[in-house]
Amino acid sequence: MKGIVGGIATGFVIVVLIICGFKCTERIPAGYVGVVYNMNGGIEKDVLRQGWKLVSPTKTITLYSTALEQSYMTKDDVGDSPNDESFEIPTKEGASLEADVAFSYSFDEARVPEVFTRFRGQDGKEILNSFIKPKMQAWIKEETSAFSMIDIVSKQRGQVNATITERMQQRFNKYGIIIDNVALADIRPDKDTDKAIKKKIKAQEELETAKVTAETDKVNAERDKAVALINAEKEKEAASIEAEKAKIKAEGDAEAKKIAAEAEAEANEKIAKSLTPELIEKQKIEKWNGTVPQIQGGSTPIVDMRGDKDE
């Protein structure tokens, strides 16, 4: 009997220990950190990171995501927006547009103890619903009021989203909340507003087309002008080259004539110097063919030994 009672007691102790073990064990999911609050000493400085942790029963763990979490405020059931959380945003003209918003966020790991204190022990999900989403909605409205309807619904929406993202990052940062991206995911104007927007967009597109056409015509005119100037410059350069060629040819011809004349003069001078009286007489004799000139009217032939000099 004593053995049975002892066995039961031992089993009971083991069960109690197992239960206490489960009660004192906390699992920190990947991408989260846990802030430890000790009832005996308040918030502990060091946070718990992913994995199974053994925690005293006097301590509680509050989880905050340090990895990016995607959140939605939409008309349809999307992600963490099961109900209609869409809202109206104002424009510069005073019109209202129904908008769906998507954004990503996380908590600054170095500041989660501060977040725990600021939001009185609320965990990340509770802060999302009680603070982040309401503030996101209010602050987005402030930002869109500086933009026109056309900016918000047309191709300029990317710039609008970039501006909103930057402003949300600045505003949430002081709370230890990191905003990665904010986007006006879907815009739904009412029928009259939609009609006015489409009309304005069409007029704007026509104006842009006219501007592009005018700019193209201007560019083409400038190009044609530049081509004409280039062609004129080429023709001028070609004429200059031809004139230079003609000048060079004329100078060459003149130089050639001068050289030929100088050569001829020099040759004549040499010939003149070489024609002595004796040589001339010798050449006359060499040229004489032996025929005596005949003169009619006399019986005596006259022989003229001077050759053709006086003829």
C-alpha cells in the first residue's frame, strides 16, 4: 500500500513538474522578439529572440515583430482586413475619393522596451489595431489633401505614394515603429467625380500630346536648320578647297613657265656664247652643197662664200 501511495505521489509530482515546465516555457517565433516584464522588477533590459525560452512564472512575455508585416485597410476581405476598413481621402479640390490602403511595418528591435512602456504592455497586433491603423488613416488624409484628383488617380499616383510613405516613416519613427512602404492600392471615385476626372485626364492628355507635337516640330526645325548650316559650311569649305587648288595649279603653271623660260634663256645664252665667228664660218661651209649660185644676165658666175647670212 505504501508503495502504491508513493508511486501515486511521485507521478503527481512529475505531472506537476511537467505542467510547470509548460507554464514556464515560452516560444518566440522567427521574426519576433519578446519583452520580458518581471512582476518583481519591471521591464528587463534584454529582449528574448526566437526559440524556446524558460521563463519564471513571475515574468510575462510580450511579442513584437521585427520582420516586415503586411497590413491592409480595404473594402474587401484582404489579409488582416476582414471587414470594410476602406476610408475616404480628401483632395486639393475638396472632393472625396474612397481608398484602399496597403502598408508594411515592423518594430525597431532596439526600442521595443520603450514601445512596451509607451503602449502600456500592448503587443504588436494590439498596437496595430489600436494605434497604427487609426493614425495611418488620419495622417494619409492630411497628405492627400495637398494633391489633386488627377495626381491621385492617374500615373502620378506613384509619386503620391512615395510622398505618403516618406511622411508616414517620419511620423511613426518617434514611436519606435518602422514603416517600409505605404500605397493607395485602389481608388474609387463616385460616378460624377469619375466622369469629371476622366474628362480632365483626356484634356490633359490632349494638351500633353499638343506639347509633344510642338516640341517635336521645334526639334525638327532646329535639326533642319543645323543640317542647312552644315551643308552651307561644307559647300563653302568645298569652294575654298577648289579655289585653293586652282591657286596652287596657277602658281605651279606660272612656276613651270618661269623655270622653262629661265632654262631656255640659259640655253640660248650658252649657245650664243659658243657661236664664235670661226664656228659660224665652219657651219656655213658644212651646210654648202657645192652648188654655185647662178645669176642671169651675165656670163660669169658669182660665187658667194658668205652663205645665207645676207639673204
